[in-house]
Amino acid sequence: MKFEGIPSLYHPVKIGLLELPGNLFLAPVAGYTDRAFRSICTECGADFSFTELASAEALARGGKATNSLIRRGENEKRYAIQLFGHDPQVMYRAALSLAALHPEAVDINCGCPVPKVVKTGAGSALMKEPALLGRIVEAVARASGEALGGAPITVKMRSGWDSQHLNYAECARIAAEAGAAMVTLHPRTKAQGYGGKSDWLHLADLVSRLKIPVTGSGDLYSPEDAERMLRETGCAAVMFARGAEGNPFIFSETRSYLATGSWIPASFEERIAAAMRHLTMLSADIGERAACREMRKQFCAYTKAPPGKKGEAGSAALRNRLVFAETIEDYKTILREFGVNAFPPI
């Protein structure tokens, strides 16, 4: 039976006092959701975007490098800054420092499983200390009331530390009672990292427990995945992470699928054009050399076919060449050798 679309699955979301026009979000992904990429995703229909995680310690000390990660994109009307940290007072000072950036929300990272974050007691380590998570939410909410106009506080978490310690319900309840206006659940444990399958039953369970909006993340690689998560779990919104890497078009594709039951994948040429625009904008932000190095992994994502789709002939060989590009002209030369000749204006 052909899927005819369920337009009601795409709808506005209210997070505290913040009203969003739709429910397709870009997740915070370290090393990927830079300002340039968020801008492209916004153009492609992302309703809300989150910066990559920023160190509260660095912000509280006035770190300029961290500030460069979290500036608003020129076309971002609505965005959230994600903070990670372990000390409520440091998180409070970090949130105060965001006043000049005017984020629409501040997100607390309670899910990152990377060792260098976890060993500081931040990220998914906070799920081992629910009471501390509550104090952090309270501290950031207090800072928001004092300096950010009451911008809502959100929390992104995992199902728990491991399969024997699934405490997402407790952590989410404590976060909500402390002042969180939305919880995003990536239903994997810290022990799983990014492997295995995310358990959407955890997400459906959390939706049934909380009165605030619950956003779902995990294993969203296609419009069909997003439709199924929204329908099966009842979550208020979906948050694309790895599924958006190299494919900012997933937002417009998902909106089309929800509305009509069909979608057309972006062509290889469209993906390369988006990658070149990404490179150009990132170069303006951090300098050409740094951007070209950073974009090597991004180009690998842009040149891979979406799940279930056939890859472009020669794309593997193209990726093997692109990882050595040092300048924008290097990227253009390599792409021309593979038959790509049209580039967006700089």
C-alpha cells in the first residue's frame, strides 16, 4: 500500500515561550554542525538547529575559540547553544556569557559518550548523578532569567549509562522539575556509543511520562525513518544527527514525505554544490587552510549516497583524493578531474 503522507506529523512546537514553526531539528554534532553547515541546513528547511557542544569551562574563562563555534549563522532565525560541563556554578557563568549571542534556547549535554568529555564528569556521565543534573538545569535556568530573557533550557540525554542502568525517566523527570522546557532522548546507552540500535520504545515511554515536549534522536537516516519515529513514539519533534551529515537536504525531503508520501533525493551535483558552499562559508569563518582540513571529512559525507541509494560511480576514488586537498582550488581541481565543473559563486 502506497504511503500517502500524514501532514499532521509536521507541526509547530512550543518549547517554553519559544514557538517554532515546525518539528524537524538539526542535532548538535561535534565536528559537523559548524555555523556554515547550520546555515545550509536552515536553507534546506531545518526548523531549529543546535550548535556543537561548547565547553562551559572555556566559556566561563572567556575562551575566544569556543565562542567562534557558537555564533549564530547569518540566516539562523532560531538556534540553540549546547553546553557541556559538570559544575553548576561554571555552567551558570557560561550561560551568562551567552547574552551577547541571544540564543533562542540553551541545551545541556547529558548524552555525549566520548571519553574526553565523560572523564570530566560531563556528557553522559551526568546520567550517573541525576541530582547534579537537576542542579545544573536550575543554575542555567537562573542565568537565562537574568541574562537571556528567559530563553528555555533543554536537555539532550541518553537512555542510561548501560543496559543495567536505564534511568532516562528519572533524569528527565528531575530535569523537567528543575526547569527544563524540552528533553531530547537518544535512546542508546553510553556503553553503546554510536553502535547497535537505538531503542525507540524508551522514547515512546518517555513521551507518555512527561508533560513537556520530547524530541527523538537516533537512527534517523531517511524521511521514512522520521515519519516512523513520529508516528510510533508520539514524540513532538525529530532531531537529525548523522543522517544530516553530508545531506542537509534531509529536512526538505522529510517535509515533502510527510506532506505527500514521496520525496526526491538530492542529486550528486546538488550535494557537491552544497559542499562547496559549505567550504566557502567555513573558510570565511576560520580561514581557508583550516576550513579545507576540516572539510575533508565533510566532503566524505557529502559524496556518500544516502542509505538504500546507489552511490555515484567513482565516488570512493573521489573521497580518497579529497582527503588530501589543502586549498579551495585543490578541491575544485580534484572535482573537475571527476567530471564536476560547475561551482557556486564565492
